[in-house]
Amino acid sequence: MSKRIVYREWLIQPERYWGLLAMLAAVIAIGGAAALYMEHEGHWVTGMTNSVVWGLPHVFAVFLIVAASGALNVASIGTVFNQPAYKPLARLSGLLAAALLVGGLLVLVLDLGRPDRLLVAMTTYNFSSIFAWNIFLYTGFLAITIGYLWTMAERKGNHLQRPVGTFAFLWRLALTTGTGSIFGFLVGRSAYDTAVLAPMFVVMSFAYGLAAYMLVLMTSFEWDGRPIGGKILKRLKNLLGLFVGAVLYFTLIYHLTNLYGAKNTDFESFLLIEGGIYTLMFWGGWVLVGGLLPLGIIYHPRLSQDRNWIAAACALVIVGGLAAMYVIIIGSQAFPLEMFPGKTVLSFGAPGDVGGAVAPYTPSLPELLLGIGGVAVAMLIVSVGIRVLQFMPESLSDKEIDGLAEPV
Amino acid sequence: MSREVDRELNPQRRRFLGAAAGAVAGGAGGVGAAAIGALTAASPERADAAPRTEPVSDRHRWGMFVDTAKCADGCTACVDACDQENGLNLQAKPLGDDKAKWQNQRAVWIRKVKLQDKTSGHVTNLPLMCQHCEHPPCVDVCPTGASFKRADGIVMVDRHTCIGCRYCMMACPYKARSFIHEEVDQKLTRAPRGMGCVESCNLCAHRLDNGQTSTACADACAAEGHHAIVFGDLKDPNSPVRQAMAKQPSRQIREDLELNTGVRYAGV
């Protein structure tokens, strides 16, 4: 029989724990106040317009939702793909996945024009809409993740772990495909009309979810003085490297596909060369900070041995991920809709004369605060979860991991 | 009750039952709301074809033909008329909003577009509004079914079920939709408007429902003597719009998307 894993609640000092909770609560309160302000005044107080209709809140929301499905991968690797070394990581993976999803959904809902009509969205469906499907994919994901956690924690449910885990894995693939398809099925826009967006979102979720997971794991273990051995860290880090590389690969394919089709060359030259902030976000954020730099750290012979550098790589992947979402969501809206091929748009109607030019968008403070509030909600759920329930293994030392790998 | 009256009432009764069945079957969707609307409109006392007594049917498909050669440079009669008709001129910039930003935040149903051919330099003017597609992307993507297409081809928003997600605005290839960014102080009964919902051109549905057969923009264009916009029933070969379309070739904007738009343009 392989070694038994011992789970313990998060045992950091109460002052530290309550301090953290108070800080997160404050951030959430500020985010909530920002949402209330936008809701009360209307969206005119944001940077959003009739051209850029989805702003910074969507960047955060989509990132959190994508990362949520990715965070569950760690559990899937253990149960579905039978890697014993990942088994002790599974519970935290499920918790983080649920927490990130709740955070993301809150931001999404609070950015609606009529958040008070959430009940309408929950009761009135148009099934030709990917959005309507996503409502089921998201709530289903939460329910399945909670069920999955139960099979891990309750001995009576242990035998169900594999089938439930497999189902959760398939569900999360559907979820990210659905999220990617929100954009991929928009035929009218140059940037979006491509099926490659759905698999690209799946790969992005692998990378962002794992980066978020590693940061949470390393921080919570560090605070509690629990050991993480070099072996498990090396495995996670290498996996992250693989995922980040895959994101870059899909990015390349996405742009090559666009460049090959002559009708999209204008959009590509906008994004890759002359798009100002969006070009900067693409090369500097998406490619460099979120891709090449973390890869450099992860495969550097010396830096990759240092925990702080590994954590830095994870943080860079997250920052780069937010930049990627900014480019995908906002850059693509800022670029004018191409309605008249072969023609220059001299003017696009007296009001909002922006049809021919790139639409301006400057994110406002309330939007940013709402987005950060969503992140804080996810962190609060994780903090409370690991404090009151046994989500984290006592140790992930090399000895412990070796013991798990022993044959039954 | 005489036989004649009975015969007249029977179709009415059938419609009533049909609508009721529709309301039950589609209770969860926007279809239900539309059916209930039809139900209340079809009062048994008014079996004749007077305005507002019958549910909208697919006997007509309303549409427009725009002859860009007749659309005058610098003229904004259609835009002004639409603003008046649909209360868009009642919008006020919120105190403290940036002037340039507000220009792109206020609702616009019809805009005047000016194009120049990249090769020949030829300049074209045209009005651009909701194209009332047969296969509208905005209706496909709307999660609640608030964005819907009427039987007579008009694409519009049910403001009771719109949650303000703006997905339709992302999907529309024509930038035809507007989100209400601000608190609305004044509005017209015929064009209700509320903060947090999306709206767009509805081909002056209130006029059509009252028996009129023209839109404010088309009327204004004619009054200016341009006659660039011709409105009518695309299904009626004798309607002015079909007559105008028969005389010269026309096309749809973003024809590649095969949305079969209800608004067609000549000279683009």
C-alpha cells in the first residue's frame, strides 16, 4: 500500500490569518463599492463606449474563468492521468478552481448593464447563444468541482474519484472551449472569426491556471512552514514551461492564419506593428512577459533552481495572461469593423465619429477596482477554505512524494 | 350570433388558441413574451384589420433600399429625423463626462457614413442603421432572447429581458447598436429607453404598428427632395422598395456573411 497522505488545516498564526482576511475584505469592499457606483451612475463613468463595449472588468473576468478551469488540471493529472505525485495537490486544485470561477463570475455579473436582472438570465434562455450555454457550463463546473472535492475528502466517496474526476476534466474542457467560443463565433469581427480561439483558450487556461495554482501553493506552504520538495516543484515548473510554450505556439498559429487571409492583414498590422498600446501589450505583455521571460526562467540552469524565481515566473505568466486578455478583448474592439473593403471611411456619422479610426478606450479606476475585487474574492474563498477544512497536505517533501510513487 | 360574424371570429379564436399554446410552449423564452404580447393585442371585439388588433405576421418583410447616388454630402436629414422620432435628441451628456467620450456613449440609431474608394477616389455617402438581417448575429448570441426578430423582419430588443451584457454589440457587424450608458430623464412613450439596456433602429415599429408604412428617415429624405431612402415591404413586388430595387443592382453590406439583410444599397 502506498503511503497515506495527511491533510491539515492552514495553521498560520491567528493575527496573520485575520490580518489577511481583513485586507482581502477591504479590497472586496472597495470593489463592491466601485460596482455599486458604476451600477448607480451608469456605464458612462467607465471608459467603455458603444465601440469598446467590454472593458477592463471583462479582462479580469475572462482571465479568472479561464484560470479557474486550468487550476483544476492539477487534480485531473492526479486522478485522471494517474500521476501519484499529483494526488496530494488535488484538493487545493479543486478549491482554487471553484474560487477563481466565483471571483470571475462576480465580476462578469456586476458589469452587466442590469445586474438586478440576473434572475432573468437564469430563467430565460436562448440556446443558440454561447452565453446561455456558458451559464450552465459555469454553474455545472461549480457543482461538479464540489462533488469532486467530496470524493477526495470522504472515504465513502473515494471510489468515485476517478469517474467524477474524468467527468470534471471533460467538463472543464467544454467550459474553456465555450469561453473561447464567446469570441470565436463572432463572425463580424476580424480578430475573432476563427475556430483556433477555442483551443487557444484551453491551452491558455492550462498555463494561467497552473501559474495561479503554483503561486497559491508556494505562498500558503511558505506561510505555514510546510515543506515543498524540489522534486514536485520541478515537475510543476516543467509542466508550466510546456504550457507557456504551447500558448506561444497557438499565438503564432493564430496570427499566421490571420496573416495568410488577405482580408485580415489590416488587423494584423494594427495589432503587431502600429496599434500603440495594443501592440505594446501584445509584444511586451503577451509574448515577452507572459511567454519568453517565464520560459527563460523555467529553463535557466541556475534560476530554475531558485524558488523565488519560479514564483516570479508564475507571476509573470499571470501578468502576461492579463495582457493577452486585454489584447484579445479590448484590442479587437478598438480596431474598426471592416464593413467597406477597398474603401476609406472618411466619416462615420456625426456622433461617435470613430468608425474609421481606432476607438479610444482608457480604463477607469472603478473598472480596475471591480476586477481586483474579483481576484480578492477568489483569494478570500481559498484562505477561508484551507483554514477551516483539510485541503492542504502536511508535507510535499521529496520523501513524501517518493513514498507516493511506490508501487501498490 | 349570425353565421357571418361567426366565420369572422373563428380565425380570431384560432389565433387566440395558437398564441396561448405558444405562450405555454415557449414560456421560458422570449417567444413566450412575444406570444403573450400578441395575445393581449388580439382582442376578440376587434376582429377587423385595424391597426394594433392583429399580431405581427410574416406576410410582410419590412426593408429599405438606399440609392447612395442620391444621398447628399453634408445632409443629415435622416439622422435628425430619427433623433426626433425616437427621442434620441432628448439624451443629455451626464455632468462630468468627457465630451468626446460622450459622443461615442450616446445612443445612435442611424449614422451618416462617408466613404472614399481607395483606387478611384470616388466619394460615397450613405445612411447606416440596423440592417435587419434575416439571420441576425445579435439574435443568435443574446443569452436571454431579448434581442429578437419579429415575424415581419424587424430586429429589435425586448427591454424587459435585456440584461445589458452587450454581447449583441460585439456580434453586430454594422456597429448598429447602442448601450444606454446614463440615467434617462426624458423619453417618448413610443420609444422607451432605460439605463443599462441595448437598443437600435427598429424601422419605426411604432409607426408600422399604427398602420403607417414609412419611417422617419425615409420621410425626411424625401422631404429634402433626395429620395435616397425607400422604405417598404420586400415581399410585395409592387411596393415602392421593390420597384426601386428592380431598377438597378443593389448589394448588402458585408455580403460575405450571408445575413440576407433587409437594407440594401446601390452604388457601394
